[in-house]
Amino acid sequence: MILLTELHYHPPIEYFRQVLRADSIVVEQHENYIKQSYRNRCHVLTAHGMQALAVPVLRGNSKNKTRITDIEIDYSQKWQQIHWRTLQSAYGKAPYFEFYQDAIQAVYQQHPKNLFELNLNLLRLYLKFLKINKPLELSHSYLSVVPDNVLDLRNQIHPKINPDNLHVKPYYQVFGNNFVPELSIIDLLFTQGPAASAYL
């Protein structure tokens, strides 16, 4: 099965559950940007509960449709420092924070022009962390009609769509007594480390 999906910023755990079940991955690069989606935001767990981290983008609120590969990151805001400090505060005491922190911090020290490039870098990093070695390619055109051998997950994993959490197995989290299921893969990696793949 081929998985057809958009890119996310620090994708949710559910994203990688689907990736693990696919034979190969095709990333949609011909779609238009959709605001208030995981394309520029993720959810992490802090001492104050679940928190959204959003990458500020230029033209992201425009009423005109903008191709995802043309969405530029707004570096006039110090979002990189804010996001990294939030991750340090949320996960600094997690068992595997030190194991992954250098590679993730290095991404924050880069300055890719476009959101697409940032998210593609993160996806490749997480596939490496999770030891998921599957063919990854970019779409050649926008597929309106999807073949039978393709699972179209475009716009299916979204902050405003309630996921089916019945299959979710609780795991240790740094904060809170009640398990929070709809978080970024970063939460699973920092707390479970190399065992994260087995959890998926």
C-alpha cells in the first residue's frame, strides 16, 4: 500500500502509525496551504496541559490559495527560540530527551525559507529515529482520483477532526495523571526512546 499524505510540523503519533503500515510514502507537494492544521502546528504536553506550538508563516492567512511549497516561514518572530524553550521545559526531565535533543535542536538552528522544507527535514529525522526505512517521494501532480493501492490520508489527520483513540495504548508521560493521546511524535520519542517504534 502507498500512503499519500501532506507534511506536518512534528507530526502526531497517529501519522506514524499509518506510515508504519504502508509500503511507501508519497508526500503531497501540489496542494494548497490549509491554515489551522498540523502543517504548521503540533501539540506537546507541558506542566500546564496540552499546548499548541505554531510556526508563523507569511501569506498563510491570505484569502488567495497558496501552494504549500510557496508558504514562507516568518522569521521576524522568535518562534524557534520559543518552541525550543517550550520543549526543554516540557521534556527536559523525560528519559530520552538528551538522546534526541541535539538532532532536533539542530533543525531549529537552520533557517529554511519554506515551511515545506522544514517539515520534510523533520519527517526524515523522525523516520530515522524510528528506524522506518521506506521509500519516500514527492508527488508529481495533484491526484484528484486516487488508485486502489493508495491510502489517501490528505486532510484526515487534523486538529479539528477527532481521531479514533480506541486503539491508543497509554504510555508514560512526563506530566499529569490522565493520559493525553493526541500529541506529537516528539512526546512518544522523548518518553519511550528506541521503544517508540514498538509502541506504534
